[in-house]
Amino acid sequence: MTSNILRGKELSDSILQNLKLQIQQLQSTGLHSPPGLAYILVGSKIDSTTYIKLKRRACDNLGIQVFGYEYEESVAQQELIDCIKRLNTDPSVHGVIVQLPLPPHIHEANIINTLTPEKDVDGLTSSNFGDLVMRYRNPLFYPCTPIGCIELLKHYSVGIAGKHAVVVGRSDLAGIPLAALFNKANATTTICHSYTRDLHKFTQSADILAVAAGQPGLIKQSMVKPECIILDIGINSLEVEGNRVLVGDCDFEGLKEVVSGITPVPNGVGPMTIAMLLKNVVTSWKSTITNS
Amino acid sequence: MTSNILRGKELSDSILQNLKLQIQQLQSTGLHSPPGLAYILVGSKIDSTTYIKLKRRACDNLGIQVFGYEYEESVAQQELIDCIKRLNTDPSVHGVIVQLPLPPHIHEANIINTLTPEKDVDGLTSSNFGDLVMRYRNPLFYPCTPIGCIELLKHYSVGIAGKHAVVVGRSDLAGIPLAALFNKANATTTICHSYTRDLHKFTQSADILAVAAGQPGLIKQSMVKPECIILDIGINSLEVEGNRVLVGDCDFEGLKEVVSGITPVPNGVGPMTIAMLLKNVVTSWKSTITNS
């Protein structure tokens, strides 16, 4: 490594470029309809609409059709279920994502598990998630953020087997599935969270430290060893001198002076998440072409 | 605790006694058919036939009907799938277990995922397993060995939240789902396995140590701290002076002198596994009564 910054944005760009070529190539035959991604967005939370905008733009750049289903905060659960059932059988849709979180009156698991695992490009149906975690099973799609982290480590030739991987945070989108992937890649894996006593004891032991706690400045220089590779998955929007800035969960400036590798925020794990989502959509699309 | 031995057999006996009373009570109305457990056994591996014998005997004692489907080692996969499909809709069967391992020509996940999650009393379908691991979802049935471990800790008032739980071994039957349960119970959780370097570093940090590695004598006195609670999930059959004896993965005699708590082998975790299986069957049976 000539620098210790793990540039997720660069890798993401090259993955997206490659996907674009794949789509163009298959499309040029004139035989296939384009890949399609449908999203369901409920309400107008600023984070959710921002993420959707980013995903939509990335799809546009690649030639992936986007089908947006946007609902009022007050939408009835049955309406979402009916929408997903239609998307399950819609041949122009190869992937469906439900932008989370959903409002409290909606049963998130019921909604997501209505989705056929074959179009579950976020990897969040119970059956895909079970297959992700189980030793000798594999999901149809891996959740995008954790598989993006693994791809980033691979790209920078960071070995995982035999390492101590410590994950801080245990969300279904990041911490839990990433811990499962570290375990499958033969790392000794520890999950820390808000109940963890002496967090620094675990982070100091980490060869690979992944942080998805949503707490700016949680991980400081004194909490890690110099050989450590850090994946900062936190995305926190802070107001600094009147401006909105995005920061992760780690003290990037302090840590980059001492560790072997660290992802920046922005331009680290975030872009990898989007690249993996689109990769999943293209994989799903290609499988319908192969099977047809 | 007056003794530091965690007596799984005693707790198991009292759970089974309680289940027996529940069955008798509901049966005494004359309105309900008895609970039924079907098993699928392929081949005649000595371990597998022994486990089936133990489960069958426990069912007989409780008044649970047992439906045995035993196949030659060479059975075709489709035959097992057809059998499970019939059991899925058989109203006298409330739980189905597939005794593992299956022969190499059978795709284990395909067989198990043919089973409806509503009768998956081993908790091993992908969707039940995903719901076990995910933060805000719950499976219809928990895998029997890990939930038996949790029940045993509860019975002995061993707190889990905030503790460092270390699991050695990562099978789908024991290590992985137990780690998920420790995490859900708010322990900081580490999974160790054959790739782990410096195993003793992790075991020495453990407040709760669960061992399911299948290696007799793996955990010794020097590897743990005195406050540690040990769950020995290993079941190894050894020949000692011409006799077959069952031993766990821990040096029980040495460890019981120093630790806060330890399960013996036999009569520790093993009987809890069977009690939890039968509890799952009775839960499934009762749900059909409630829903009818």
C-alpha cells in the first residue's frame, strides 16, 4: 500500500464502469430489455430521500431503469405488500429495495419478507439473511454495505483469515451481516455494541476494525493498534460552522496518522454500498437472461 | 450457587415433566389429537441412530407420537423432498426433524428448506435462521442446543448482558446460533474456530465460554479466568480402558476446581437439547390447537 487510505470511491467507480460495459454489451444485441431496479420510499425523511437520489443517479449513469414507488408516511401496510407482490412478478424489475427505516406502524419484516428472495438485492429477506450466516449456505444476494467492505479489503489485499475482526455496532444492515462475512472468511470475530464494557479492550485487539455505531468520534487513536485496518461505516451529518458535513464514527485525522489503513467518510464505504447494490441488480438481470 | 456444576439433566427433567403435564391436560379434554414429531433418518451412522433413539424415548415418555422415516444411505434426494412435502401438510405431525449429517450426495439445505418453517422444530430452515440472527426479528423455533444453553444460564441466574461471551466452534447447530443468541442477549460476543490464533487470549477474556469444537481436552484450567461460566457442548465418544465413555471439549475435572460454573458431559447441555426439541414440538402443537 503506498497510502494508508482505502479509497472506496475509486474502487466503486471502476466497478460501476465495468457494470456499465456489461450492460451496454448485453443491450447491444437488441435482445434484452434493460436491467430494472424498483424502490419503495415511504415518507420524506431527509436521509432516505438523499440515499434514493444517489441510487437513482447511479442507475441512470449505468442504464438501469428505475421504478420509484413513493408513499405518504401514513400509507397502509397492505398497500406496500400489494405493491411488492406486483413487483415480484414484473419482468422488467430485477431488483427491489425498500428504503429503511419504515414508519412505526409498518411491520418491517412482513414487508421485506413479502419480497421474493430472487429480487432481494439488499439481501434482507429472512431466508437470504439465514443463508448468509449459515456455514455452508450462500444467499442469492449479499447485503450491500458488508459485501462492499469485504470487496474493499480484497482490493487492497488485506487478508482476513486468522485475523481478529472487531465489529462495533449490530444493525441488520451493517454490523451483523459484516460479522457473519468476517466469520465466513475465517477471521476470529467479535461484535461490540452499546452494552460492551471496556470497548477499547476489544478495539485495541482488532486487526480489522469495522465501525457502524452512528457515533461521531467514537474511535480515537488511543483505542487501536498500529497494524489495524479500519472500515468506518458511520455516516453522520454534522453542522460545522454553519455548514453540513458528513463524518464517520472514527477520528479520521488522528487515526490516519497511526493505522495501516482507514476508509475516509465520505468516499469510503458509502460508494461501495451503491456499487454493490447495482452489481446485485445486474447479477439478477443477467440470471434472467441466462435462464430465458 | 451452592455448587458450581450446571446440572442440565435436572433442569431438563423438570422441563420435560412440565411438558408432560401440559400434554396430559390438553389431551384429557378428548378434543385434541396428540402432538406428533416426525424424523427423517438416512443411513445408519451410530451417532445418528443413538440421537434418534434418545429423542424417540423422550417423546414416548411424554405422550408425543413419533413418525419415523428411515432411508438407506443411497436414497434419492427427490424421495426425501417428497416425504417432507407430505409431512408439511400432515395434520398429525407438528414438528419435523432431519437427523444430520446427510450423505454427501444429498443437498442438505435443499432438503431442510423444503420443510415449512411452521414445523421446523430444529430451527434450521434459512428463514427461521435469518430471523434468529436479525436484530428485530424472531424465529418460529430456536435451534435446540443454543436455546438450551440460554435456558440453563437463566435457570442458574447467570446474567448475559454486558458480559464477554466467547463461543469456540461455528457449526450451524451450535456455535453460530448460540453466538447470535448471546449477541441478542446483549453480550459482547466472539466466535473462535480452527483459524483462531492464540485461542487462550480469547478464552481467558471470557465471562461465559461455550465450547462446541468436537475436540476432547481443548479447554484447560490455564485457559480461563476463575469467574468464568463454561458451557461444554462437545460430545465425544472415547475408548478408555476398553470402555466407551462420553467426554466434552473441556477438561472437566481440572476446570471444575477453578471456575464459577461448568456443565458436565454427559448430563449437561445434551439433555437440554432434547428438552428444547420437545418444547418446540409442544409449542407447535399448541399453536395448531389455538388456531383451530
